[in-house]
Amino acid sequence: MTAIGALSNIAAMLDFLFRPSSGQRFLGRAMLLSALLVVSYLVFSQPVKVAHGLPHFDKISHFAAFFGLAALLQLASGIKRRWQLLLLSYYAGLIEVIQYYLPYRSAEWLDLAADLSGACLFYLLLLMAQQWPKPSH
């Protein structure tokens, strides 16, 4: 299989993100709600110091969380991607505003940038997958 053939197959497998069934959309909504609860708990609770050797772990976590939230929002909703990105931007900004007022947290512009970068990368990859030619059977 060529690299182009493999990419075409990947694009075809991701088709459920473009046209999810009602069952997939329902599952996406349940997963999105669960993810929002987990992310909200993690960003608003008092941080626990964990020893990990990964530099910039906090920013990587923000990036990954919003990449995942963007994927779940795409699956769960039928709204246009620009509105999805606006909703995620609002949520990311709200997180930082609330953290500013929490005595055990701090608001950081780089956290907001990592959040938005994760979401933007998801939508960029989704756009690329959508533009990729489908395999012919």
C-alpha cells in the first residue's frame, strides 16, 4: 500500500466525524459532557504536585485536552466548525479568568495559547482529511 493509499484510508475511517449517525452523535455528546467535567475538575481543583520528567507537561496537557475537546465537539454537534472553535475559545478564556481568582491557581496566556493551538490543530487536520480524496473501491 502506498502512502497516499494509506492516507486515503485514514480519511475514509474518519468519515464518522463528518457525518455521524444519531447513535454516534449521542455517544459523542455523552463523551463530551464527561470530558468537560473531567477537564473542569482538573483545571479548577487545587493542583497536586506530581513528579514527571516531561518539560512543559502543563502546556502539553492543555494542548491535548483541547484537541480532544474539539474532536468530541465535532462528533457531538452539528454546528459549523467556526462556532465550535468560538465555543472552545470562550471555554478556554473562561478557565483562565476563573483561575485568576483562585488563590491556588494562576492564569497564564500560554495556557490559553496551548488550548487554542490544540483545538486549531484538530480543525486543521480535519480540514485536510476532508480534502483528501476518498479511496475508490
